[in-house]
Amino acid sequence: MDEQALLGLNPNADSDFRQRALAYFEQLKISPDAWQVCAEALAQRTYSDDHVKFFCFQVLEHQVKYKYSELTTVQQQLIRETLISWLQAQMLNPQPEKTFIRNKAAQVFALLFVTEYLTKWPKFFFDILSVVDLNPRGVDLYLRILMAIDSELVDRDVVHTSEEARRNTLIKDTMREQCIPNLVESWYQILQNYQFTNSEVTCQCLEVVGAYVSWIDLSLIANDRFINMLLGHMSIEVLREEACDCLFEVVNKGMDPVDKMKLVESLCQVLQSAGFFSIDQEEDVDFLARFSKLVNGMGQSLIVSWSKLIKNGDIKNAQEALQAIETKVALMLQLLIHEDDDISSNIIGFCYDYLHILKQLTVLSDQQKANVEAIMLAVMKKLTYDEEYNFENEGEDEAMFVEYRKQLKLLLDRLAQVSPELLLASVRRVFSSTLQNWQTTRFMEVEVAIRLLYMLAEALPVSHGAHFSGDVSKASALQDMMRTLVTSGVSSYQHTSVTLEFFETVVRYEKFFTVEPQHIPCVLMAFLDHRGLRHSSAKVRSRTAYLFSRFVKSLNKQMNPFIEDILNRTQDLLELSPPENGHQSLLSSDDQLFIYETAGVLIVNSEYPAERKQALMRNLLTPLMEKFKILLEKLMLAQDEERQASLADCLNHAVGFASRTSKAFSNKQTVKQCGCSEVYLDCLQTFLPALSCPLQKDILRSGVRTFLHRVIICLEEEVLPFIPSASEHMLKDCEAKDLQEFIPLINQITAKFKIQVSPFLQQMFMPLLHAIFEVLLRPAEENDQSAALEKQMLRRSYFAFLQTVTGSGMSEVIANQGAENVERVLVTVIQGAVEYPDPIAQKTCFIILSKLVELWGGKDGPVGFADFVYKHIVPACFLAPLKQTFDLADAQTVLALSECAVTLKTIHLKRGPECVQYLQQEYLPSLQVAPEIIQEFCQALQQPDAKVFKNYLKVFFQRAKP
């Protein structure tokens, strides 16, 4: 072997050596006999370096996995012998191999096993067991091999081909017949032999039993000698976690419901008498987490048995199962309420399923009602944050608690289904007593009290948030709690979690304020002062900005008395902060968007007359326009690129803020009715010069383009005079991405204003096309995927543009471009339909062709178009689907074929018998289609039902393709 290259295997080697080692590995993988050198090195123990040994196993692994069938019988035999002699050598080694080498060796054994067990090596396990016997080194490897085989055969995370899945099933069936009882016996011997002397090997063996139990005959494990030994391990500290997991797998195995019930009950009796149910005596939380998982498994197994027995009508046994479940509830509650969240989290499944049973029972016993209440109290207690939770810098522990809280929320929702009255009463009790003394209560208790009120909204669902009408007792309870929330002063609590929960809850129950509007002013003040938008925490300010906009939007009818006050109080928050003033504004630009939108909503939905609305909107937008002009001048003069970027960002924010205010308008309140058209046109005039700025083009154009989209939606034809110059600027030295984003703007104008923009479209049609073709024809690197993707997207945008023009009844825009240009455009559409394997674009091209045939394909169509139909469009309808890349199993391609069928139908509709004659006598014979198929095709085409022809066409091309 190349000793120099092997030096690069050491993790500390320099990068040149490492590169060389990698190249050497690739070389050995392709070499037909390199694996033999590696096999020999392993068998002879030529190398002592761990990395080289690992490397040799990797080469062997590659050989077995990918090239085994190329080996001769003798060579295959050599691999088997190499592995067995390596295994024998392990028994004599003074030191065991490193774990990573043992695991890799086990993988190679497992790969060879799945390849050879059914054919060449049926005695695989017997050969290995005869080598390892009860030698601890050997047993360790034997167990690792078994785990590697299990993951090859049954690991759900590995994706297997159907062929491999069939093979794996066959292997498992053969193992069950031939060797599983012997393997189980070997596990029993290993456990018995090593349980007190070698905990590592014993734990490995327990893991193997747990893994195999899911697919072998359970009676081999679920019997007195095995279960008693496992229960014995539960009392040995170093073994009990693995024993717990192993018992969990046994309990989880699918079996007859009555047998399962007996098995679980017998396990419980032993565990209970051994003192395992006394949770408070146990200090080892890692063990308790495993034990909780075991109890969860036992509880859920009993519930599955109960469900099956009920379904089968076996009421007597179902009653017994329910009894067995009930006796575990006390233990479940102890685990649920445990201060360690992992222990609690592991039992939630059982708890959830138990509540599901109670939901199905018509009457609950007193004990069951007490259980529901106990679960409820446990959930309320466990929802509480602990002292360690870091609100300012949330890390992994915090994320885990948030996930755990989501699980508890599911329990709370389930509790609401079992007993909504009880839940409401419990929450009300906790909420009222906590808020009475909030000033002297710890933050986590105040937070959870408000959180519970918030959670009730989803736990007790109503349509459209109508919590305060309908069921009187529920409505009045919620109303009382909301009144307490907003009048208690708790919004001043000095902790971010309480503040946020307050605002979240106020917004969730916004309908409360339509019932008791007198509370709106004090909640608005909370939003606007140091409790909300001016809070010391950026996180609170940011979330409040969003919640404030939701609050105002949902209550816009109640907002009229407060509009000017709110606009005055938020004025400083709306300031555009230029990069140079060094002043850190309270809100980020993303948060300011919400405040601008809120201001827009307040003005537009107010009851003011149009001229007042216009004045307020002008007050809102004028500062933005003034700042914009100053910043744009500064940008033109800026030398430093970083400064240019920050100025462009700021300009972009200004445009974005103005865009956002326009979201307040609706069909009922249009810009025109509010008298605001002029203000937005002024904005447009202010922003357009940014398009001709040569610096930071991307960001500036993108912002102005978005603003244009908004004003085209909101304004009427007043906007049209600005479109030509804007378009001209955007088409100057543009890239694929610019064009791709510009085209939707033109499509939007075309679709909205149709004939009104015809002169403009005719004028800019060819300049736009030249810009598109110029970008599409630029040479690109062959394997530059991002450039290829950009071109594909641009091509799609180009065809979408043509589709909009033809679909908006403006084909004259194309027709008036002169014969040469018209032909050029049509040829690109034919190319799009046939040559590029992009079904989305192909579909669009066939839609364009159908439309043009419909418009121009009659007797009075443009000169030469009928020729074009027969020379190009008809052939396209056949050449595209006949391409190898046209995949009829793909949904998008089928849609393209459907449009292709529409094109052919439209040609037939417009040209009549002449089209059929052309297909029969000229075109289809030129494709060597058999006469009877031609006949069949023309008949299908002439069917009045278009669907019949669509279905026929798919079959036609399926037959035609090899």
C-alpha cells in the first residue's frame, strides 16, 4: 500500500496529505484487486495504526456493498475467511480495538450477512458463535454485529428499494425458522454470565434483545426465566436503564389484547412490590425518565387492548382492562407532576390517551372526575416557567421547554373536551386568586395565570372569536376574567413574559372590547407607553408592534375617538432613521412597517370626510418623501460602498413604509374615495428618480417595483403616465433577475388596464423582447446551475408575458410589430413548446398557440398565418410529446399535454375539414403512423367532447413512445 498516502489518514495530518489519502481511497475503490491487499492487511495484522485499519475496513465495505457480484467464488470465500480470522485474532489481542473500528467491522459483517445468508453462508451465526463462545471481547463484537444486522434489516430511517425490502423479509423469515431460538439462548447465557461482572456487555445484550423483540416470536422473551432476569436487572444500578428500555420494547410488541393485559399486569405487580412505584424515594432522574417511558408504554398498551376489546364486543375483558388502566393513574400523576420535565414529558402520551377514554364514557365516576381535576392541576403547575429560564438569551433548554409546553397545551385541549365546565372553573379560580395579589406574586405564577386564560380561547373553541355571546355562563366567566385583566393594572408587571402574555391575550380576545368598549383607552395606553411600544426590551417592542396593528385592525369601528391621539403619540416611532445620525430608534424597520400599516388603517377607516383623510395621509407620507429626496442626493455622492449600502437600505425602507400604508385601502374604501390619489402619485414621482441611480441598483429597483405594484392595485388610470419612463429605466442594463421581476409588473398593468395601455405596450414590446433575448443568448458556463435556472425562470416569465397579452384580447400589440418580428416571436413560442424540457413553460406556450389560432386562425386572419399553423404549430403538437424528456407520468407534463390537445382542437375548430385532410394525407403519414391509427386519431379529434380527445391523446403518445 502507498505508505505516504496512508499518513494522510491521521486527523492531524496536513491538508495535502489528507487530499492524497482521499484520492488514494478513491483509487482503491475502483481498483479490481486493491481490496485483497486490505483484506490481507487485516488478516495478517500488518498495521497497528487505528486509522489504517479503519481505512482497510472501508475499502472492504465498498467492495461488499457495490462490487460483490463481480467477485469469483474463491474471492468471496477469501472475504469470509478474512473476517473470521480477524474475529479470531480479537480474542487474543492484549487490548481491544477502538470502538469506531469495532463498529465499522460489525457493519462489514452485517453487509456480508445480508448478501450471503440466504445463499452462501446459512451458518453465519453458528460460525461466529463458535469463534466467540463466551469470551467478553468476542461477545462484544457478536452483539455489535447483531445490532448492525438489525439496522440493515429493520431500521425505518434507511430507505430500501422494493427488491431490498423483499430480501430483508425473506431473511427475517429464514432466521425465525433456522436460528432465532439459538440466538435467544445465546443472549440468555450472555446475560446470566455477565450480569454481575461486565455491565457494558450486559447493557449491549439488553439493547439487542430490545431491538429484536419487535420482529421475533415474543414468547421466546416474554417467559418467566427471561422476564424474571430482566426484572432482576431493574434492581442493579448500572443495568436498570437498559433493562427499562428492554421491558418497554417487550410491552410495546403487538399481541392479543387479553395476553397483553396479563403481561402488563404481571410486570406491574412485580415492579410495584419491588418498590418502583414510590417515585418520591427515587433520586436518579435519568433512570426515572426511562421508567416514565416504560409506564407510558404499559399504560398505552392497556388502552390499545381496551379499544380492541370494546371493538370486538368483549365487555367483560374490556372492563378488566379499564380497571387495570385506572390503577395506573396515581403513578401516572406522580410522573406527570415530577419537577423534571423529561420525566413528565415521557408520560404525556398515556395521560392524553386516558383522557380520550374518559371522553368516550357517558358517565364519569367520582374517582374519574377526581383524576381529571388532578391532571388539570398538574398541567397548570407544569406550564409554569422555572427560575432558570433565560428570557433574554433563549438557548436549547428554553427551546425544549417551549416544545414541552406545546405538549401540555394538547393535554389542556383534551381536558376541555372531557369536561369544559371544570376547566373553565379551575382556570377562573387560579386566574382570580393570582390577579388579586399580582403585585406580591412571582412572575412565573402571574404569567401562567394569564397564559391559561389565553389558552382557553383554543381549548373552548367558538366560530369567529365569538367568546362573549352564546353560552351565558361561559361568556360571563371569560368576560369577568378579561375585565380583571385590563383593570387590575397587571400590564405594569415588571417582567417581559407577563407583559407579552398580557398583550397576546388582549388581542386574542379583541371581541371583549366590542362588549365593553370603555376599556379601550387604557389598553391603547398600555400599547403606546413604556409597557408596550416603548418598553425597555426590544423583544417586547417588536412583538407589541405586530399585536398593536392587529388590535387596531380588528377594532377599527371603535377607534374613531382615538385616531388623532394615536397618530400623535406614534409620530416619533414612524421616523425614518438615516444611517448617519447614530441614534438607535426604538423599533426596527420591520416593526415600523406594522406601525405605518396601523396609521394607514386608522386614517382610511375613520369617519372623517375625504379632505381630512387626505390631510392626515399627507402628514404621514410627506416626511418620508422629504427624507427620501435628501438621502437619494447623498447616495449619488457617496464614495464608500458600505455607506452606499446603508443609504440604499434606508431609501428602500422609506418606499416600503409608503407601500405598507396602501394596504389599508379596500374595495369599500378606495384611494379615490378617500381623496388620497394625489398623495400616492406624489410619492410615486418622488421615488421614480431612484430607478436611474447607478448605485445599489438591485435594492432600489426592487423597492420601487413593489411600490408600483401597490399603486397599480390601488389607483386607477392616473398611474398610467408614469409607467413608460419607469419601464424605460428598469430595462436599462438589466440582468435575468431584474427582467424576471419586471415582467409581472407589465402583466399586472396589461391585465388591469387592457386596451388603455395598448399604445404603451406596442411601443415597449420589442425593446422588452430585445432585453430578454439578449440575456437568454448570453453564454454561460456549462455546469453553472444557477445561471441555467435563472434563464429557465426568465423564459417562463417571457411566455407568461405573451400569455397575458394574448389573453387580455390585445393580440394587435403583437400583430403591429411588423411581419419579421411577429414571426420571430411565434418561432420562440414554438421553441418553448418543443425544445426546452420545462413542462410549466410548455404548457404556457400551448395556451398562447391556442389563443393565437383562435384569434388569427380563421379565414380572415393575417396573411401567412394559416401556413404557419400547418408548418409549425401542428408539428409542435406532436414533436413535443414525442420527446424522451416529455414524461407522461409527471403531473405538470400531463397539464402541458392537455393544453396541446386544446391547441389541436382549436386548429380543427378554425380550419375544419382542411385540417383533418392535412393530418390524414400529409402530416401523420410523414411520421410513419399506420393508416388505421391515423383514422382513429382523426375520429377522436372530431369528437365534440374535448375531454374524450384529451384522454385519447395521452394514450396515443403512450403507445407511440418506445
